[in-house]
Amino acid sequence: MTDRARSRVEFGISLPNRAVLFGVPPDLLLETAEQAEASGQFGSVWVGDNLTSKPRLEAVVTLSALAARTRHLKLGTICLASFPLRHPLVFALQWASLDLLSGGRTVLAVCSGGSAGMGPQFAAELAAMGVDTSERIPRLEEGIELLRAFWSGPVTHHGRFYHFDGVEVLPRPARRIPIVLAVNPASPDPKITERAMRRVARLADGWQTDGTRPRIFEERWRQIRTYAAEYGREAEVTHASLHLMVNINDEAAVARRESVDFLDHYYGSGTISEEKLTSWLAFGPPEAVVEKVCRFIEAGCNTVVMRFTSPDQRGQLERCLADVMPALRAVAGS
């Protein structure tokens, strides 16, 4: 493995906060985070987010509970899909409070959320919040700029969606909060991909993605770094993270079946294509999972976040700690 791949690789665990809707007890999620922290093998814990399109435990509230149950793990969103729907002043105070209460452990990953064209549940969510689907990205961009401003001092701002005159939000965060932008453009149009990668380089401290292949990950991360250098932000844009579904089982076919069943419950039957499943899922014996993760580390990923695609979250974590993490930490040099 190259020196680049070995440098500063962190492993995180993604808690399925939507799984409480199909039988996973909420306290099990908190206990899983405690177990992950106690192992010393993970550096962060993450939760997903939507409002009504994919119902789940609310992200900021869940992270607040995790802040009370852990001491060292970073706390992040993967990703905050409702960000364009939330009022930036209220959210700036919520997240600053979470950061202070957790001792400065938060990482905020945001995205534009689902478009109305992705399904009726997304159209209904946008309508309920009074946001047109075409406004998602400009609201995202203006919202990020406003968070930075609110966390720095009094704000006077007159933008497309929000207007403030000398508004101050207190208390401020414990330290500068990393803001990561989650994008995974599916369009074959290279101009759309370029705009998305430039948005990361211009506004964020890093990139979060999923459902992609190592070669594409490497190409896009290289693009982002090139654009960041153009904007004079190369030193700031350093976080490259992957959200990977994981199921460890000596019988690969069993691992795959359980994963498909879990994801069908989680996202809706048939919503995950075969192509995405192939890219998104690391399954089977420990060595197969290790091999897939290592390909992304070699491609430049420095934060690997794993979600176990099984109702048995604790059993999967224990298997991961015993048979996967020692090998990953050895090859990643962490």
C-alpha cells in the first residue's frame, strides 16, 4: 500500500437510525456506539438524516444522545439530507450547542437531499417544507455560507433566500467545525460532475460519497483537490470519506441475502439497483471485506464509515472488531 493510502486513515461506524422502524431497539444503537468507542478501533460515529421521505430518528437529537453516551468518538451526519430544508439560523444554534456539549467532537456532512423527480416521497417532503426542488442546491450553498458566518460573529446578509441585519447566534461552537459536502453525481454529463466537484472544493472541508467504485472515487477526489488548489483551499479540503455497507459472514451468499433484505427494509424494496449494490456493499468472509475497503483506501479515501447491513448490529460489530479491523489497521498504518 502506498504512503498516501497509509496516511491518516480513520474508521467510523454508521448507525442505522432508520432501523428503529423495523425492530432495532433505539438503545441498541447507543450501546453499539459505546462498544465501538470502548474497542479503540473506531474514531467516529455517524447517523443518516431525512425528515419525512425516509423516516428515522432525528439526526441532531440522536447525535446529542450519542454525545452523552461517548467521550472520544467524533459525531457526524452521513449526510444531513434535510439541510436545504432547515432554517440556517436555528440550525446554526442547534449544531453549535451539540458541538459545545460534546466537547468539540462534531463533523457536519451536508447534501442537497432528494429531488422531486426521485420519487413521490421526496416531492411530498419538499412540498411540506415549502421548498421547490430547483432551490435545493442554491439553498445548500447559501446555508453553508451562513453557518460559517453565524459561527464567526454578527451577521448581515441579504441573499436569495435569507436576510439578516446584525444577527448574532450564541453560543458559538467549541472550535471550527469541519463541513463536508456529500455528492455522488449520477449524470453522465461531465459538466454536471464538474459543478458538483467544484462545489465541494469551493465550500467544504472535504467530500463524502457512497455507491461508487474505487477508480471513480480516485478520479473525483483528484478533481476536487485540483479545484481546491485553484481556489487556494488545498490545505482546507482534506476529508475524503466513503459510506460503505458491510456484512461479514463466512458464507458470502448468506451475507448478500441478509444485506439485500436489510436494505429493502431500510430504503424500500427494489430501490437499490444491482449496480449500486455491487459498488456499495462489502460482504462475505473477513478477507473479502478487507480487500474491498483497502481498494478505496488506496484510491485516496481517508475516512471509511461502515454500516452493518444486518439486524444483528452487535454481532456484526463484534465480528468486525475480531476479524476485520486488525487487518485494516495494519494495512492502513493506523
